[in-house]
Amino acid sequence: MIMRMKIVAGNWKMNTTVPEGVELAKNVLAKVSEKPSDVKLILGVPFTHLAGVAEAISGSGIGLAAQNCADKESGAYTGEVSAAMLKSVGCGYVILGHSERRQYYGETDERLVAKIALAMKEGLAPIFCVGETLEQREAGNHFSVVESQIRNVLFTLTPEQAASVIVAYEPVWAIGTGKTATAGQAQEMHAHIRKVLAGRFGDVAETMPVLYGGSCKPSNAKELFACADIDGGLIGGASLNADDFLAIAKSF
Ligand code: PGA
């Protein structure tokens, strides 16, 4: 049996000031020994927080992620932050394709193809998000929607590149709503995702972590993480509290 990495990644979104964020990272660090040693923690923080959080968690084994990167390498792109900049500040990961970016900031598959290529070039591991809306699920299109999100972006990678990708399944209707997918709904989609990945990447798909996200919290993490194809979580709201975040990491 292939052992996939177990991962609990926090997505702080646009929350906390820099001092508050550094404090939160220190609180996570102070409790990091409570989690099982085979669970990898990652903190997905705002751009402004990266340097301070990188310093706070330095040498701890906790991973650092940005929540986006530019679709261009460098140059006259006011307000953008490049993959190389993220690498230089100490990021190992970058969240790409989050539904909030797709929904509010016009993130397209085409841009994501460029972003993921640049992330790869810098050696950043993408945390690539997919997920359907409630409307799409109710219409019975959830499997095909998620499959096309994967095909349109991840299928541009080689199997060697795909080996460093972390996929996060985040049903849009479960994000920040308190409404979690049932373990059955999540497992069913995770198995589908792995099948789609296997169709393109073969055995590599067995090693790619697929995380669940969407109102994942200490009270439901255990049931979700017990599923065969759920390798951890991408945690929004509950990652803003160190105790809750660690409790989730202890749920395997
Ligand atoms: P949530 O967010 O845990 O607050 O639902 C998850 C996410 O959007 O990554």
C-alpha cells in the first residue's frame, strides 16, 4: 500500500494584521509537538505576512504557502507577486485556483495554467483547488465540473511535475458556510479525482495528496480523514485558531 503524505494546511485568507498573524504562527508552533509526526502542517498566509511568518516558523518543519501568485514571470504588472518572489521569501507552497479567486477575481483555467507552470519552475508545490457550486451539484454535474478543472490545468503537467502537486477538493457550497460535505460525498469525489489523475499520470496519482476543504473543523475532521482517499484538509475559518488547527491535525 502506498503511503501518501498527510497534510493539514491552513488558508488564512484575508484575515489578521501582520502582528496578529505572526502571533498566530507562533501559537501554532508552540503546539506543533502535539500533532502526529507524520502529519505535515502548512500555513497559507497573506503576502504581507510571509516574511514574518517564515521567520517565526523557521526550522520547525511547518510549511509556508502563499494564497496566489502572478501568471507572469516578472515586469510591469503592478500589484502582482511572482512565484520567484514567493520562493525568495521562503515559501514552499502556493494555493492556486481557490474558488474565491475564481469567483471574485476572474481566475481562469488559462491563467492557472500559466501560474502553475511558473510555480513549478520555482520549485513551489501547488495546492490546486477544485470544487463545484451548489447549482452544479444539484444539476448532477459535480463530477464533470471537477474533472474539467483538473483536465484544463493539471493535465498540462508531466507526471514528474504532478508528483509535487497537492489537490484540494473544496465544494463551493461548503466553504465558510458551516455546511460540510458528508464523508460519503467527499470520499466519492476524492476517489473520482484520483481516477481522473490516474488516467493521465498513472501510478503517480496514488502518491498525490488530495485534501478536503469546506467547513472542516475539529468536530468533523476525524470522520473525513478516515476516508481512504482523503489525505487531510485545507482549513479556512478553523485555521485562525491554533487550538482548532492542531485539533484537526490530531484527527487522523
Ligand atoms: P472554510 O474555508 O474552512 O472556512 O470553509 C476553506 C477554504 O476555503 O479553504
